[in-house]
Amino acid sequence: MFSLALGMIAPYSATIGARVEDLGPGYARVSVRDRRRLRNHLHSIHAIALLNLGELATGLAVLSTISADMRGILVDIHADYLKKARGKLTATAEFELPEPLLDNTSCEVEAQLKDQGGETVTRVRATWLIGYKTQ
């Protein structure tokens, strides 16, 4: 149910059909099933679908940590594609709020995307700008 609700809040993230498996303060584990609509011409999961999964995991890890008067904005993202991605993939990300947190602090968060055999297929590094909401 949470994954469906997430898709309503962030419609683009829903396009890969990701499932939130575990979510806690500073931690997210999100998975995606290998489906034809996510595949590329090499019969593996498309690079942008992998990037989307990694961004979703890092974003959930960040947003599960910050308070209601704060916001996180993605300002940079990079991916290292290590091997062809096939089968069910699971992305995990961890985030710890820096102390002290100043308004508009850049924080790099990494997601590891692993296949069913536990091998890392993609590493996503996302930079989130953490700050306070303005009125």
C-alpha cells in the first residue's frame, strides 16, 4: 500500500513499479522486478530505470530522516553501472543527518543496487540539498 501511495505523491517514481520493502529513519530498501517495459536493447534493465531506483532509495532514506519543517532537493546524481542488471533488483540506501545541520547543506547519499545473487550491479550517488522550508 505504501508503494502505491508513494506513486501518487511522486508519479514519475511509480513508472518503474518499485516496491518499498523496508523504510526506517535513515534507511530505505526498495526493489523492482525485471519486466519487459524496463529492458533495453541488451535485454537487461535500462540505465535510467536503474538510476530511478537508486534515486528513489536515496530520497526515501533522506526524507525518512528529516523533520517536517525541512525539505530535501536532489541537486546531482551519478551512477556507476558495474554489470548487466537482470532479475529482481534491490536498492538500499542509508543516511545520517549531519550535525550541526546548517540550512542548505549538501549531503551525498549512496544506493547499492544488487541482483538476486547479491552482486552489486549499479552504484548511485545522489547529492541532496537539505534545508528548512520557507513560509
